Amino acid sequence: MKKALLNILALAAAAACTSAHAQSSVTLYGTVDAGLDYVSNQKSSTGHGTTWGMQSGNVSTSRWGLRGTEDLGGGLKAIFDLENGFSVVNGKGSNGGYMFGRQAWVGLGSDQYGTLTLGRQYDALVDMIAPMSATGSGFGGNIAMHPFDNDNLNNDVRMNNAVKFRSATYAGFQVEGAYAFSNQGGGFANNSAYTMGASWNGGPINLAVAYFQGNEPGSTTNGALSAGSGTDNDPMFVAARTRTLGAGGSYTIGPAKVGLVFTRTMVAEPTQIAQGGSLNAFDADYLTFNNFEVNGRYALTPQLSLGGSYTYTDGSVSRAEGNASPHWNQFMLQADYALSRRTDVYLEGVYQRVSGAQGIPVLGNASIYNLAASSNNTQAVVAAGMRLKF
């Protein structure tokens, strides 16, 4: 009898442990992307010219992360995500050397209402518009970035100190909003940010709108948008204010998918602009970018897909020394072959040409992704690489 009771207790304990384990989970995930790049023109302290070299993250930024949930009952769960970026070519950490510089947040998730999260997070343009673009979370990835990533569709900028709510999906509709605090005594609005967006998924059709505003980005080190010597952890513009409005749509029919994206970014009193992996001095009263992108992708076979995009960026600069209307034409073509469900190889080319900059430093030099800028108004990049997801 005693032995039977002990056996029953042991089975009950094992069942309890199994149940508790099933209600909680922690997942290790990541992406490793490396390739060989040809760059038609890059300037340096010793000159300029054609460059061949290895690059980490041509399409997807190399990263690893921990994602977890705990079931709290009643459709409620605790959630978190900690994500680190790194360079696979030299092993160094990115995002200013932060341990979890890509994402770091914790919160609550409800099956009925949505998620409420706190920490370092992305804005609504990244969450809702970028998936319809070729850049960022789109198929073209990093080197298909719009000039200076002015609209953050390539998710170079994160919000620190952010509280974000993202609703559950109701009849295809979803909304989100976030506010990022300055964390500064006596300066509530200084280096703060807020964002909002809405999307609709109607089967083959997806539509979204989003807005972001940063107040005095880069003016403090502990605010919503931190400042520093590089761009790994910083706003793409140090300015009095940045505002971006975006809208996008995509349509899927069989093996083909096409997307249209429009974004408008307005920068008041910029003093620095990110280019070539560093912040560069810039002086103007007002700077705007209108980005018009069309993209498409077609799966020739379940393994092989071809894609491309064209982005026209219309800029405007107001300054005491004289105004200018720079504009950028950028083309991207890609072939991607899946070796397995997790591993693929790619060949991607991007060409950019800038005109009308009137000799303004930084703006007049073509610049693709965070590679060193060209010494003139054109630049071409061809990347052949391999990407593994786990």
C-alpha cells in the first residue's frame, strides 16, 4: 500500500512538472548572414575607388535572441524578448555594444485584447509599413534601404523607455501606439517620442498607415533616441524634431506579390545626419524626404524566387546658404535560393544615383546601407551571400 501511494505521488509530481513546463517556454532564435560584396566606389581617408570585401548582414542583420512566455491563466501571459545584434565577419557586437541593443522588453499579452510591453522597442512604421517594403523586414533587406534610412523602414532606430500597446486582430484590423519617455527631470518632452499605426489584412490584400515623431532626438544620452559617435545606437538625425508619415499596401496572387509604399519624413533643424556608419555634421533649417517605392517578388519554384524594387526619393533642403532639391533614384534586383527551410543563398544588386544636391556635403554623395559613401553621386553594390536562421 505504501509503495503504491509513493508511486502515485511520483506520477502526480511528474505530471505537475510536465504541466508547468508546458505553460512556460523560452526560445533561443537568431539569424546569421554573411556575404562577399563588390562596391563600385567608396571614399576613405586615403582616397576612393572600387572595393571588394566581406560584409555581415547584407539582407538580414546577424542577431540572436531569447523570447519567452509564461501562461498566467485566463488567456493572459507574461512575455519578453531580448535580442542582440553582431557582426559575423569579426564577432563584434553592434548597436553601440549594448548586450541587447536590438530589442529588450517585457510585458503582458492577452488573447482577447493584445499586448502591453515596456522597454527598448520598434515604432509603428517598422511593425506595419516595413513588411510591405523591400527593405527592412522585406525580402531585399538592409542594402535595399531608402537613403539614410530616413523613414526607419530598415529599423535602424529603436525607442528606449517605451511603453507600447498592440491590439489583437479584429476582423483583420490591428492598431498600435507607443510613447517613449525622456527619463529627464524637468524635461519631460526633451528627447521623447511617440508613434501610432493601423493595419488591415484582408487575405491577399494588406494595407497599413503609421506615424512617428521624435522630439529633440539625440539631444541626451538616456532619452528615447540616444546620441553617440556612431549610428549603431542612435537616431539617423540629430535635430529639433523628426516626423515620419507612412502608408503602404501589398497584393499577393499565387506565387507573386507586389507592394507599394509611400513615406514622408520631415526633419526640423538637423545638425547631424548618419551616413557610412557614422554621424556627420549638417546645418539646415528644414529637411524633407518623400519616398515612393514599388516592389515585387515572384517564386519561380518553391526554392527559387526573383525580386526587385524601385525607389524614388524627392528631397528638399531649406538653409541660409541656399535651398536645394536633391533626389535619389535607387534600383534593386535579387535572386534567392532556399537550400532548406532555414538556409538560403542570395545574389543581390543595388544601384543609387543622387542629383540636385547643389554641392551640399553628405547629401550629394551616393550611399547604400551603412557602407562607406561614394566619392561622387553614384554607387553600386553587388552582394553574394548565405543566410541561416535558427
